[in-house]
Amino acid sequence: MRDDTGGTGLADEGLTRRLKALACTAPLHDLDARKAKLDWADATVYQMAEIALHTIDQVTIAMDFDTGAGHDEVIDRLLPFIAQQAPSRMPEEHVRVAKWVLDNLINVGTTDRGFRRVYGSIGPGGYQRRQFDFKLLVELAAPDGEVYLRATDEAINVLVGALDTDVESAQIAAEVKLENLINRGRLADAKLAAEQARYRTVQYGETLRAKLDATRRDVRSVDWEREVPELLDSALSHIEARFRAENAILKNITTARDETEDLDRKRRAAELVDIVGDCIRRHTRLQSRLADAGAVFRAEQDRQQFSGPPQRATLDLFGQLLVPTLGLPLADAVAPAEHFFHAAAGITAPVVPSLSSLVSLLLRQAPERDQLVGEIPEPELMPAETTDRFGDDVWRAADELLDLPEVPRRLSGLLEEARRSRQPGLAALVALRAVHAYSPGVGAARRQGDRSVLLAVDDGTLLDDPDFGGADLLLSTAAVERADEEEEVA
């Protein structure tokens, strides 16, 4: 039945929110879908989505105001949980499963290390497909150069089963529910409610940390005249109310723990005491940061306003290095080029994955948020492109033609054989894959566990074909050496 008061629009907005919430869980389900393809272990015994949730849980709990969780620390915390799922497997396999899940939650191997999911929405123009970009775990660099992990708002919402929830109202609701469950003696359910309250506490601190980080980058990007003072006032009022509520809850739990004779009930009450105590400690640290926020603003305002130009001399790479080096003989030009390369690139892998990602992160403006978390900003989205030009039958036929493990073949001969099959689009797909094989993704093939990769070589022969031009490439299939095989050889 249609609601004439605008219920249809509300239903559409609610559907969009649920679709975004479902999208945040898609990477976790994808882990279970891909675990059977792992060639270094029979991973079907592991529940990868559960391990992923436990990973996000451990990162969130380890997060402080300024730092996060170290990679090794998270893996160590995961190992007992993974060992419970497969006690008969070797510890080395448990470590490898933990690293695989962690890398997939960070989305290692992609350019921006983010996830993208397509969902539909109904608007004035009818049904439209939109793209939702999000991250679950992010890597950040500490001032000392160490890399640590932090959970995003989307990841924390995956834990508590909601999306884009007002932090303060959710915190109050969680604590009311927690106190009610304790009074009714349902300590098992109270533990879950207490953990959700702690996640909301972490999320509240993230809001203030983001404001202060943006202030340190550019004090003009944050509204310190109205927005932040209102945020600080409401946050201090929030902490004052939470201290009273959490101390009252802690008193009730302690009484329940000390008076009960049931060992299981006593153990659950002790766990609740630890969780609520941790919430109180986090609120104490947050209160300290709130008290220092004004001093941070004044210090950054002075630093950014009165700091002078850099005093270091700049190097003219073109005039002082490139032009003189180009005028030298090759034997003499090698030494300065090597010195510059080692100084610019370094001898070890940098802690930040890529320079382009670092520059984009540093120059990105702080997202517009309300006093707490606010809504996820809506990006300008374009309809998803259709990528199913070639059907499954055409792909299978192309795989058979391009399976060349022994003798290389010319592209012209493969195109002629493809046309004889009279399968529409097969010749075009063979040509496209041959061009792609001229610069094969060997690294991606190793990460995905592929057994072989298609290689193309140009020996100078021109392609004589009625539909395609260019080089008549030599095509062959090469075996890919896996990482575990390299370790055995070493």
C-alpha cells in the first residue's frame, strides 16, 4: 500500500542504506568464496568471514586516539582463534591464513586499496545503478615511520550491524540496553551489548581525531569558530553523562560477579567488568584530548601563520643534474645517475605503499561531517559499464587456442584458426589478449595463484591480416613460480 505522506521516498532511502550496509559485508563473504582457490592449503576448513570479523574486532580494540594496531600484533591475536577452527593444521598455515585475511581486508594489490560495490537506487530518472566506494582497514604511518592499522567507520559499522548511525544516540541506546540486560541477569547478551558500546566509543574518538589531523594539515579547513567549539561542548557533556552511566553499570556488574555462586555467571560478569572498565579508560583519554584541543588549534594557528619560507637550498634537477649528465660520456655519466637514483629511491622498500596514494591522502580535504559522524558523502557516480561483450563460450574457446605450453605460435595463425571456428567475436578476443600479453601482469598472476601466464614477443614480423594490423606476435605460455616454491628453493 502506498503512503501518500512520502513513505515511498523514505522506503527508498532505507533501501539504499541497507544496500550500503550489505555492500560493506561483501568483502567478507568474498573471502569464503575464494578460499577454495588457494593452492597453498586446503582452506575449506576455515570460516574466513568469521576470521575477518575477528580481525576487524582486534584492530578496533587496539586503536588508540593517535595510533592503531601493528600488523604482527593483530596476527598474534588471530592465531588462537584460527587454531580453534583447524587444530590439526600446522602453526605456519595458521599464520599464512591470518596474513591472507588481513591483506584482503586492507585490499593489498589495488591502487587506492578501496572496495567498490554497485547498487541500485530509484530517483526522478527511474532506476539507476550507482557505485559505493569504501574501505575496511587502512594503513597509516606514525611519526616514527612505523605503519599501523586503523578500522574505518564502515568496518566498525559492520561489527555492530548498522550503517551511518549517530554515535551519541547509539551510545546511549547501547548503555541503556546493557544496564537492562544486567538487571535481568542476561550476562551473555549483556557482553555483546557492552562490546557494541565500546565500538561506539572508539568511533566517537575517531571524529575528534579527524578534526585535529585536518587542523594540523591546514587550520583553515576546519571551522573553529562554530563547528568545533559546538562539537567540544557536546562531547564534554556526552562524556560526563557516560561516566555516570558506566560507573553505575560497573557497580551493578561487580555486585553480580561477587554475589553469584555460579562459576559461568561469575566468569561472564568478570568479562563485562573488563569491557566496561575499558570504556571508562577510553572516555578518560578522550576527555584529556578534548581539554587539549584548544591548545592544539592555537599552536597550529601560530605555526602556520608565522612560519617562514623553507631555509633549505633547493636543487635544480634539470640544470644541475640532467643537463650536465647528458653532456658526459656514458662511462662518466653512470656514477652521478646511480648516486641520484639511490638517494631518491632508497635501498629498501618505503613504508608507504605508493607515492601517488600518499600525495592524494595528504592533499585530500577533510570530509564534511556533522557534529559526530554524519552521513557518508554521496560521490558523483556514473552508471556501471557493461563488460560482457564476450560470452563464456568465447572465453573458453580463446583459452583453448592460447594454451601454448610447448611450441610458440604466430598471432596470424591463431586468428585464422579462430575465424575457421565461425564463433562470433573469437578472433577479436584472441587479438586483445595477445596485445595484453605483450606486457603481462606476472605479479598479479603470482598473487592470484595462477599456474601460467601468456607471453607475447615482437620479433619484427608485420601482421598480414584483413582486420588487424601491427606486429605478428609470437605467443607462448610460461609457468609461474609460486612464492612457497621460491622459499623451498631458498
